[in-house]
Amino acid sequence: MLSALFGSAAKAKILNFFLLNPEKTANISELSKILALGVAIARRETENLVKIGLIKEVKEKIDLKEKSGKITGKNRRFRATENFILYPEIKALLIKARILPVQKLLDNLGRNCQLKLLLLTGVFVNRSDVPIDLLIVGTLPRRILTPLINGLEKDLDREINFTILTEKEYNYRREVMDIFLYNVLEGENLILINNLT
């Protein structure tokens, strides 16, 4: 969907990288490696985003190591332009676009399992401080879940960390105020199914 909206899959990947990680900087070579893009494509799409102002060039002095010793040089690096007028809206769109592939997972799980809770966090709400992206409570055979998670990871082009709990395990952890569960439930999240009593 994003590639259709932004004109290319490469541009969507670059926007995801910079807008969802505004503190990060990267040069073309790093972008090419991190996002599995050709150098020419990464350069062209980054330059196009610089022209409209969504990405900006930042100059940082770095030390380049060579066999002859250290030399100081300038490295052309890029980062998100956080004061770009449409930055908040485009960032919100990128975050919401990550939720779309979950619908396929949800449809398949609903037909095959007794779900009590399906909660999205982590990558789905742009939180890097939680250890999981998906919390599932219910009766769920792994043979059904594994291919669905693999499909979701392929759609999102990243690994998804998930936890499955039975309703009994979930209730026990809530009673003892399990820190892992507390952090997931009290932090930013999206609850797609809640059939807990």
C-alpha cells in the first residue's frame, strides 16, 4: 500500500526508516545496506525526499580509519526534518500502515482459535522500549499461528516478537503484578480483541 501511495517501495522504506527513527542519521551507503536497496536507488529516492523537505542533509565530522592512520573528513548524512509541516501526519500514516497486515492475521485467527485478547504494541505503535509487538491471550495451536506470523513478518519486512498466554496464565500474571505484563498493558498499545471477563 505504501509503495503505491509514495510512488515506490524504496521511497516508503526510506520514509519508514527516517520518520519512525527521527534521532537517527544515515548516509546513502548505510541506507542501502540497512534497507536492502541498491545504492543508486537509495541515492535517487533520498535526494527526491530532500527536495520536498521531508529529509534533510546534516553534515557531521567523522574520523575515517585508513591503513595510514586517522584522517578527518565530512560525511554526507541525512535525517528526518521534524519541523516539516506534514511530518506528524505522514509519521502517523506510516505507523497506522503497519497495522493493516494485522487484519489478515486477525481474520485467520478468528476462524481457528478462541481468542480472549489481542493487543498490539512495540512496532505497531512505534515503541522500542517493550520486548514484544503482539500479545495474544487464548487457546491457540502453534501450527496455526506460526505460518500467520511468518506472513505478517513478510508483509512488514521485519521480525515480530510475540507472546501467547492462556487465560489462566494471563490472570495469574495480573494478580501477581508481573512487571512484563504490567509494562505491556500500561504502555501505549492497541487492543483489537478483548473478550476477557
